[in-house]
Amino acid sequence: LIEGILMRGPEKQAIVVRSKEGLVEKVEELKLIRDRYPILGLPVLRGAVTFVDSMVRGVKALMYSADFFPEEEGEPSKLDLWLEKKLGSEKLQKLVVALAVVLSLGLTIGLFMILPTFLAGLLGRFIPNVVVHNLVESVIKLLIFFGYLLLCSKQKDIQRVFQYHGAEHKTIFCYEAGLPLTVENARIQPKHHPRCGTSFLILVVIVSVFLYSVLPWSSTSLRVLFKLLLLPVVMGISYELLKWCGRSDNIATRIIRQPGLWVQRLTVFEPDDSMIEVAIAAVTPVLPEDPEDGKW
């Protein structure tokens, strides 16, 4: 978050932001949609559900953290005043969150799914072999993905966010090692964690490369349609692989999680002690009361 961290435990989630007045903490009970509809918690299906749920919660948390660092602005526009009057502040916030999630999903799908397919389709006349065509599309997708992460990592504000990302990982490693949650103990922990969101993203890219390779190239638009229909399956498989890598440690899981650890070099930076303090403050309220509940 902006100068903060969102931690999610088995039953609670906590947002901690380092504001100008000090640490601000917000703890909430987790109310998951799969609790109401158990079918959404089934393997594979739960991957897409968890992804969308995490996006919604992430956008809300990001907006919450941004409120502590308001930019200097003029008077609200007539449109802002009209929307707040018609909808009220609570409904307006829900609308903003929904739009942010839709736009984020749209950008993700457009940048990493539609664009590579379109560019590979333009080259189709020069590539008669379907296998080579799929390979070209995969290379384009990976280049766009890594280029996007590289550009993000070069921005100063994002660099601080990625430092907080490192503080989060170090703190979770410290907890999983059974050590007291102190800055000194967390500081010496690795900053790259196998169950990271970045690892999930690269798994989605890799799984999609294999799964989409069987789709036809007879029509670019038809191929895009099939990709959209298979997207929940791609997310579900990637999620299950990530969970498996977190539970098991063998040669297969090490191979699967290694690309994610490599990519984290672009999204996880070394934090300072103040950031680790925020991470400890965020993880403490959401820890399971029973240590036998398992790993984080």
C-alpha cells in the first residue's frame, strides 16, 4: 500500500499505514464469499474467486492508505459533488472500487492476453507452423510482462511499495520460523517468498502458455474468446500450484516456484527497519490463536 501493508490471516485482515501522526491500524473480520457459497471454495474454482476477492480488498486498502496522504487539490468538481449527492459517500466509494477493479482486469486482459494474440496474429502470414506461432505469441507475452514489471520497478513511489513488499515477506518468514516477531529477527530473513503474488502472476503466464497452445489460430478474435473463457481455469490451476508449492518441498515444487522467485527480483526490494515495524504491526493482529492451525 502507500506507506503501509495489508496482511490477511485465516480469520482477519489488518491494514497498517505509517501516517504523519504514526502507525494507524485497521483490523477487520474476514467475510469470504465462499463461506456463503461453499462450491466456490472447491479446488481450481477457488483460484479465480480468490483472485477477484483479493483485487477488491486490495483496491479498498489502497484507497484507505491514500487518504492519509492527500494531494493538494482545488475545489471538488461539479460531477464529484453531484455523484456524492446522488449516491452518498458509501455508495460512491463502492462504485469507485468496482470501476478500479474492472479497469485493472481490463488492462491486465488487454495487455497480457489480447495484445500478444493480436501482434502474433499480424505475424501469422509469415509463420505457417502452428507450433512456431504459439512460440512467438508466448515470447511476446513474456516480453510485455517483464517489460511492464521493469518499468514499474524504476518508479520511485513504486520502489517504496516494493520495499514494503520485502518487509511483508521477511515478517512472514520470521513467523513461519517460529521466531519472536522483532525487527532484528525479521531483518535477517529472505525477502523472496515462494507464496508471493508475483509468483502467482508468473505462474498464470506460464500456465496460460501451455493451456492456450492448443487453441486454434483460424481466427484471432475466436482465439481471444476462447482465452477469456479459459481464464478462470488458468487462474485456478495456477492457484493450486502455488498452494502445493507452499505445502510441499520437493524437486517438482522447487522447479515450479523458481520462476516466481526470479521475477521477485523486480517486485521485492530490501526494506528499512521502519517498514519492517509496519509489517510486524500488520501481521500480529491476524495470526491464528492456535499455532497448530498450520503455516501462514
